[in-house]
Amino acid sequence: MQKVLVLALLLLAAANAFADEYIETWPDPLGGWRDRWVAQYTNMQNYYVCGGNPDEDYRGNNPCGIWPCDGSDPMVLDIIFDPAFGANITLLEMGLQAFTEATLTVYDMDNNVVFTENLTTDFSSPYGCYCTLHTASGLNGVSHFTIGGGGQVEGNMAIDDMRVITDEPTATQPTTWGTLKSLYR
């Protein structure tokens, strides 16, 4: 019995050493996304809600992702992570479809640029379904990322398939045996 208890404790300790993976795909309908990790750990909002439409399910002409906004200057999208969550991010990945010239820039917890990439405009339709994957890995935390540079970004930038990996489980999403199976694919 003692061996089983020791083995269980070792497995529990090892489980807590695994990273957590968070994925958002903004499926239809959109409304449920406000209860998931992007809405909980960032300032990202639905572009139409920022514009005064209270319907979180309204996605306009983007059937695959979301038109994001930050509730501020529409020329620059500045998505800020909750500091406790952002400090543990080791990978940030997202699909972007740009409808204006822009640059994606990722900042660490000390506001240093750790990743930057120019985005190519792509007017393929249906909008939001042709996102190009951008990956910043080997990070030591992320405070925020910005998209800006050429014109109005909010309403002209689709985001889909956003994923982060954190180097330790967060208190609000404990690692369980069920989530351990989906941490890495």
C-alpha cells in the first residue's frame, strides 16, 4: 500500500511539472468564447461588441474566427495578457488574415520585443478562413502583442486558432488526468 501511495505522489508531482496548452478556435456561435481562456486572460473583445452591438454571437462576415478589438485605438490592436498568466507563456501561436498592411509584434514581461513579423494582406474569401499561422516560441513570458502599422487594424484583421503553452499549470485551470492527455499533440 505504501508503494502505491508513493507512486501516486510521484505521478502527481510529475503531472504538475507538465505545461498547459490553451487553444481557442472561435467556433460558431461566438458567445461562449467569453467564458474561455482568451476572454479570461486578455483584454480581447469582439469588434462588433466594441462598436456597440451587444450580441457576442454576431461575427459579421467572418465565419471562421473573430474580428478582434481592444476597446481602444482602432489603428493598433494591443492584446494584453493577465500578468500572472502571461509570465508563464512559452509559446504563442495564432492564425491571422490581414486585410490591411500590418506588423505583428510580441513583447515579453519587460516590454522587450521578442518576435516581430510583417503580415501579408490576403483578401481570400470566406474571410477569416484563410489565416496564416504565426508562431513565437521559446518565450519567457508574454505581456502583450500588437498588430498595427498600415491602416485601421480593428475590423480588418481576422484571428483564428490561437494557442499558448504555459510552463506551469495555472491555478484557474488545474492539471487533471483528463487534461494531461491533451497537453501535447
